[in-house]
Amino acid sequence: MEQERRILKSQKNVFWEALVIAVFIFGTGVFIGIWIETNRASEISDMYSKSELNLLDVKAQTEILNLQDVNCPQAIKKNIEFGDKVFEDALTLQKYEDANRITSSLVDRHKEYDLLRTILWINSIKIKAKCNNALHTVVYLYDYLPETLEEKSKQEVFSTFLQELKSDKGDDVILIPIARNLDISSLDMLASNYKINSTSIIVDEKLVITDISNVYKVKSVLNIK
């Protein structure tokens, strides 16, 4: 009888020990998850703050161009450098979102980045007007969190093609990816000129590509083989 009591007591101790360990592991996992998500959101905010400062600099340069003769080589060089930074940040942001649960905070950060990219597009148009189109822009408008598998597949094809284009011809092209469905009024005003209702590529504000079968036309318009 005494032995049975000891066995029962031992089993209870094992149960409570296992429960405590399980709770500890679960709590630690939750804490680490929250810490990682908070840290990523903080890093994204830092990325945005740095890009915002760069953008203010680019906007100031653009305003200067409105006041005096344009140093086109310098203006184009600076715009391409900022465009490259924005593109790199877009890839980093995508990695964070792929590895993380999408929260309202991440959506807000994404929207802020898309506003930056929209202003970059506007500034690029201004420089092109001043410098006789001596600058190529490829604007990629896509749906953030696409609702259909067809649209998601289309975006994967477009995204892969444009990343390869940027890798091959980075110094000749400013690639500006912007989510078109996050209610950014300035972007909506720009996009309304092109009657876009799905994932699209706009090349030099002239050619609009909406079908995968026509993606090759991007290189032909840019005179890239």
C-alpha cells in the first residue's frame, strides 16, 4: 500500500514537473515570437526613417532643379542611387513579411514605403522632363496580399523578371515596385492615367504591360537585348 502511494506521488510529481516545463517552453516561445516581431517592426521603422531622410534630400534637389539650370548627370545619378536603395529595402521588407505574421503595424510600414516610392516616381518624372528623358523608369504596380492564386502567380512571374532586369541593367533603370491597393491617393491619381485594374508594369510612363505574354516588351522599349 505504501509502495503504491509512493508510486502515485512520484507520478504526480512527474506530471507537475512536465507541466511546468511545458508552460515554461510555451511561454518562452511566445516571448521570443513577440520579441522577434517587435524587433522586425523596429528595424523596418528604422529603414523607413533613413529612407525618409534620403527622400527629403532628393525632394530638395528636385525643388532646386525648378529654380535653376539642371545638372542632369548629377540629378540622374542621385535619383538612381536612391532608387537602388528603395529597391533593396523593398526586398528586405518582403523577406520580413514572408517570415512574419502580417500585422497592422507591418501594413502601415509597407504603406509608408509605398508612399516613398510614389514620390520617387514623381521626382523621376520631373527629372526626365528637365533632362530630355535621359532616365528610364520601370514602375511595378502590384496587389499587396493578392486574393487569388492567379494574381499571385502573375506577380511572381513579373517580380522575377524585373529582379533579373534590375540585376542586369541596374545602372540604366530605376525599378519602383509599389503596392497599388493600399489607398494612397497620390498613387491613385497617377495610376488613373493608365486605367490599371490589376498587376501591371509601366515603362517610361508610356507602355503599360498587364499580361505575362507581353513582359518581353519591357526590354524592347528600353533598347535592352
